[in-house]
Amino acid sequence: MPYIPDYALRIQLDLISDKLINVLKVKGITGNLNYFIFRTIKHLCKRYANYAHFKGDLLEALTESDRRHLAPYEDKKIKENGDVK
């Protein structure tokens, strides 16, 4: 879950991520987001444990995104078109 109880830290992270989001809105995500993620891994994941945690966080973020954004769309389409038999 993407929840941070430290409100001050959350504000800091929001300011940084807002800058990245604004750049990616203008320049596009294709390739640019990959570059950012790889560069982050390169600088933060010098040890296997750090890489494993980073990878786990990426997977959890994708899973949460699926749950919040894709699942409602899929449910709507099932109602419209019928489920797989």
C-alpha cells in the first residue's frame, strides 16, 4: 500500500514527484520513465537486499494501480459485454 504516515516526508516526496510528473506530461513517459527508474536503481540499489526491496515496491505499486484503475474498468466491461464462460 502506498501510504506514508510521516506527513512531512510525504510532502517532500510529493513535491519531488510532482516535478517528475510535470516533465513526463510534457515529454512523454515512453523511455523517459524507464530512464528515471533505472537511474534510481543504479544509485540506490548497490546491495541485493536494496534491489529486492525496490523491486517489491515496484510490483506493489503496479498491483495497487491495477486494483484502483484497471479493476473498475474491467468490471464495467464485464457488465456491458458479459463475462468469459
